[in-house]
Amino acid sequence: MEILFDNNGTPKMFKGKTVFGSTLSKPLKEKLYDTFSYKKVEYASWGDNNCYPDDAERTIECTSVLKTGLNYKVRCCYGQGVVPVQVVGFDEQNNEVFKPVADADLLTYLRGMVFRNYHGAAFRDLIKFGNCFPVFVFNNAGDKIVRVQLKNARHCRMGVEKSKLLVYGDFKYSMPSEDDRTLVIDMLDEDDPVYDLNWRRDTGRLNGGVIAFPRIKNYFSNNDYYATPDWKSAQESGWIDIAHKIPKFLNKAYENAMSLMWHIQIPATYWEKQFPKTEYKNVEERKSMIQDYMDKFEKELTDTKNANKSLVTQYYIDESGKKNGEWIISRLDSTIKAEERLSTSAAANSEILFSLMVNPSVLGAGMPGGPYSGNAGSGSDIREGLLVSMILSNIEKQAVLDPVELMLQFNGYKNIDLKYRNITLATLDSGRNTQESLS
């Protein structure tokens, strides 16, 4: 056998009559700013104080457009469920030709609650937090995978060596201790889970219980441990903070006296002429009459029932020819500038949706004027935005199905492809409102 050594005498490559191989070097991993230990195993903390999922959940819950955009992406990825097929060839346009698979057990599983729970929850965690953690559940003999289920990402942390998954429900408030109820699950090899699973079966290492599939992460993140979600960029750039501040500003503006509309100037001589002191028993009675009079006058100015009505006041001219008793009523300009604030709010909403690669017109996130007026959302914009969303979500769709397809292979199903059922909006000239396709 020929062996190629490096300068330190470590074999780098080797070649024999029937084999060829190389020595794998351990890749450099990102710097871990914090770890914690549980039963002598080191785990990687997730975010500041090991609470990133909880912090992210709080941000999502108080940002309406972000929550709606994430919900839209999850629903768009989920589609109308999946169907099992076999690819039997290609047509003249190089499109795949499918043959349906009518296996009763397989169809029951794919249409059942167990698969739906995994399917929806996987997209939820992957899109909200950038990571999801599937787990295989075996029968007692360890020769069949009963189901794929998902562990809530908020409660999951990975070992530094990525060989263990720790599931603990209270990371927000404390670190797990030896006495806490926690679940530690072995994780399959991240680079080749298929080989690892088959090797464990062939060497008798599967005897029931559970084993974790390598965590599925946002493919666009280069983090070695916990990937960041797409919307993180909108948070880092400050757009989510702006989306929070606009409604707070408007609420505070209306709570304070910033919405005065009228300035009324009344001459002192008017009160003596209209409410002579000699006609009242005491000062309090006169004050009460003036109060009632002014309340009725204010209602004339502000009540919606009096919109577009005319307002009549009177005055007299004294001996010198000057107006006496004349009221001056001036309309005040609003200091709130609500239009500018709403325009800024629309910009923040659009930027947040852009970070999710969601076309704002699909969700009607547009303004009738200004720089974002193009997001009004015509029928064509909505159709194209929806179609683009489904196309761009293919990476997430396939990643979420990887554990399911591995389960089918392990259980003896051969050459089975899982395809998503998609219903898209059609144009009027097609003679129908929707059309269905597989992807």
C-alpha cells in the first residue's frame, strides 16, 4: 500500500489495490462564547444567557408584521401536504413523470396527525429560530422507526461535539442540575446520518428508544452550532425597533393633549352681557350655567353628527363703531404628523418582510402613496409573489423531509419520493380559479 505522509509523519492519503482513502482533519468551529456542563458533557449555549429562543419568541409576539410574515412562510412551505410517488421517467420538456404509490400504511402515516404535527412544527422552528431538532422513535426491537417527531427548539441544546442533544424545559430560568428531569439523546453524524444510522443497526446499537437526527438549520447561516433566522437582519438593522416605536409614539401622542383642534378667544365683556351677575343667586349657580353653555358649544364643534353644519355666533357694535363680544375661532394645525409616522411604519413593515423574502404585496402591506405605494397588491402581484415564495421555499421543504425519507429507507421502502401538493392562483383566461401541481 502506498502512503503519503505530511511533514509530521501523519498519513494524509493511502492507496492499495482495492481501497483509496485520506485522513480527515477536524474542521475549525466557531468560537463558543459560553458553554455549560451537564453530567460531564459540554453543551453549547444558544445566544446571550442561553436564552435566544425565548428572546426571539418575545420579539415575534410583539411585532405583528413579523409574526404574520413568519406564519405566512410556514404555511407557504407546508402547502397542501405531501404525497408519495415514484419517478418513472421524464417527458419531452424534461419534467419528471410520476407514478403514484398506493401503499396503505404509508398513506395513512402521511395523512395522519403524527406526521402533520412533525411537519408543521418543523417549519415553525426552522423559520422562527433558524433551527429544528427531529428525533426518530424506534420500536422495541430497534429494527423499525415508528415515527419522526420534533423536540421544541426552545428546549434543545447541542453538545459541543454534536453527538448529544439535551432537552430541558426551563433554560429561561435556570441551568439543568443532576436532579432535574432532562432528556439526553444521541445524535446521528451531521455529515452522513444515513451511514451512521445503518452502522448502528448493523452493529446492534439500536435497541428501541430514540435517536436524534442532526439538527436542521437555516442553510444561509454559516454558524457551526445554532443558525440565525432570516429576520435577524431586520432586527440588527433596527427596523423591528422602529416598528415597535411608531405605535407607542402615536398612543402617547393621543394620550397627551396633542390633538387640540380649535383655539377659541372670547372677550371678557361677553360673559357679563350673556350671564349678568344680577340674575343669579350666587357665583356657583352662574359658573354652572356657563359650564353647561360651553359644553354644548364644544359639542357643536366636535360631535360627528354636526359635521358640515354652520356655526352661528353674534356680536354688537358699540357707540364708537367697534365690534364688541366677537368670538375668534381658529383651527389648529395638528402637531402629530400622523402621515409621516404611518409612512415610516409602512417602510419598517416592508423592510421586515423583505428580510423574510416575502413580497409585501402578498400580505397587502402597502400604502396608497409615497415610496412604498407600489406594494398595493394587484392580482398579478399576489399571484407572482405567492409563486415565488413557493419556489424559494424548496430548500426548507426538502430539508424538513430528509428525516422522513431516511425513515422510509430504513423501514424498507425503496425509490420513494415525497412531493408537495401546491395549489396556486390561476388567471381568468385559464377558465379556473386555482390549479394544482406537485413539487
